[in-house]
Amino acid sequence: MATAVQPADLIEDALVHVWTDAHREFGPDEAAWTPGQVREYLLRLDAARIDPGSVITI
């Protein structure tokens, strides 16, 4: 029997994807990110919280 997917699980997966993608795109050192990159990262995190499906594509 399959385990039900909880909304929190979807959001957590989406946040992990955003974190991974941002660090791959902007570099591993967050202190070296430009203000624009930080803003983009924060916007992506907000989007993942609102609509996790927009981040995770299977």
C-alpha cells in the first residue's frame, strides 16, 4: 500500500530543489552572491512555499 504524500513533504522537496538549483547556479558560497542573486533565491523560496508544483517537475 502506498504512503500518502503530505503537503509538507511536497513543500520540503520543493525547497530542497530551490536550494540545490540556486547553489549550482550562483555558487556554493552564499556570502559571495550578489544582492540580485539573493533576491532571486528568496523569490524562488517564496514561490516554492506557495506552489511547490511549480518547482518540482517529475
